[in-house]
Amino acid sequence: MPKKAKTPKSSKSSAKASRKAVNKAAAKALKANSKGSSAKGKSTKAKTADLLRVGLVQMRCVSSPTENLITAERLIRQAARKGAQVVCLPELFLSEYFCQSEDHEYFKLAEPIPGSTTKSLGGLAKDLGVVIIASLFERRAPGLYHNTTAVIEADGKYLGKYRKMHIPDDPLFYEKFYFTPGDLGFRNWKTSAGDLGVLICWDQWYPEAARLTALQGSEVLFYPTAIGWHPSEKKQYGANQKAAWQLAQRAHALANGCYVCGVNRIGHEAPAGGDGLEFWGGTFVAAPNGTIIAEAPADKETVLVVDLDRRFMDTQRTHWPFLRDRRIDAYQGIEKRFID
């Protein structure tokens, strides 16, 4: 008699195998992160093309742009000594978070991009051989300003900029007074370190922004950020607010099968007086499966250096093929404000 045909594996067994493969890849990513975070020495670049070593600068910002630039340079050098190939600074790192009030005096902080700061950081990037992502207050023309991030190549060349697309107007986050919404669209940057996507803070709440950037090939989405608590609300809402901040970005990582880096500042700032804002730090990296693989403390200056394994992206997207299974033929209407 002919042999009985083998029964195909059940969908349950297949799903179990998929989860096992993804979890195994996650474990490898965590192991690589552990090695990268403890890297020492002046020249400890990631050893293989499969690894991208990122450096995330979590810093305390003061009122003096000169002091902040000195601090940023010190921390960028620290990241480079640990082997970082790309270093990202927090949002508007050259000043205290001035958007806590509507004050025309703060427009004096703005500068052209490219300009003196990108020139200074370009020299540093060339000296260290690292890509630098720097968030700045851009003066585009008289009366026209943007919240902008510059991307500088490891050879010191200014590659271009991304202008923040989503602008908040919340208590103590009066950004609409200062910034015109971005008009350059969402972009992926092809750098010597890899394909990098750059968005800014409030953009982190919008899945469309992450998707359109990731679809251009970004391996990592960087979110330079300035987010914190109103001290009077911290006790009641603080934990949930921070959890939501992480959850939104972890979801971008999972939905797009890429890495996400949220880079925040620390410290209490009250340039407008009153209670001010307490920035919650917590700079973190989410892996392509949505798990947090590295996180900085809430109140400590930190240079978070993390190895990102590109192979994990392929594993994750193969076993959980969300990008492949998108019904791009059925999304008409997504460009509308509301469908009614």
C-alpha cells in the first residue's frame, strides 16, 4: 500500500515556529546590544556589516547655546569612543525648551541651516568619522521659522534637513507660535552608516509619518524629542503618559519591522517661570518586533550606545510580514481629514 501522505503542519505549529524564530532573533539583538553598550576603547566600530551601532545622547539643556554645544560635543565624542557610527542629539538641544511661552525674544535663537552650527558639527563628524543627527531652530527667512533636524555625513558633509511636519499647541508646548509646519516631506537618508529615517518629537504620534519614512528603506527611525511632565500632573498622569509615548513608537517599530530610537532630554526647565516642565529622559531603542532593547534612566545624563542587528529586520519581516500583506489597493481616503 502506498505510504500515507504527511499531514501539513497546523497553523498553530507554524505560528509557534514563527514566534520561536522571532524570539531567537530578538535574543541575538539583545546580546549584540549588551556587547555594544559595554564597548570600550578609542576605535571599537561594529565589526560586521550586519551591525549598526548607534549613539543616543540624552543631555540636560541650559539657557546658553554655547554651553549646550560644548556638552553635545563632549557626549558625541564619548559615543564615538564607544564605536557609534551614527549619533543623534535630542530636540532643540542648543537651548532650554523655550516653547513654554509665546515670546518674540526667542526667535533670536534661530539660525540658518546649513549655518554655523552645522559647520561646527560637520568638523566634529569628520574628525570622529560619525554621522550626526542634530535638531535645530531654523530661520528660513524673515518671519519664517521651522523646527528642523540636520543630517551630517561622517566625512563632515551636510546632507540635508527634515522639517518637523506635525506641530503641537498644548499648554507649555506652544510650538505653533514659533514653527511653520514642514514642507520637505518625509525622507530616508542614505548614509555611510546605513539608511536612516529622521522625524521629530510630535511626529511620533502619527503612524503615517513612520510608514512613509520606512517605506523609503529606513532601517532606523530617529525621533529627536523634548517631552516631559507638567509637575502638577505627574502624580496622576505621569506613568500613563510616558507609557503611551513608548507604546506609540514601539508600535511603529513593530508595524514597519524596523528599529526606532526615541532621544529625549532630562532635567527641570522653567524659562517662562511657574512650574515649568520636568523632562522624563527615558531615551530608548525599540527593536523590529516592538520590544525595548535598551533604555536610559529618567534623570541621568546618558550616552546610550546600542548595536542594531540588520538581520533581525529580515527575520521579523519574514515571519510577521506586515509590509508584504498591506492592501495598498484599499487605502483610498487615508489622505482625507475625516471620511463623512
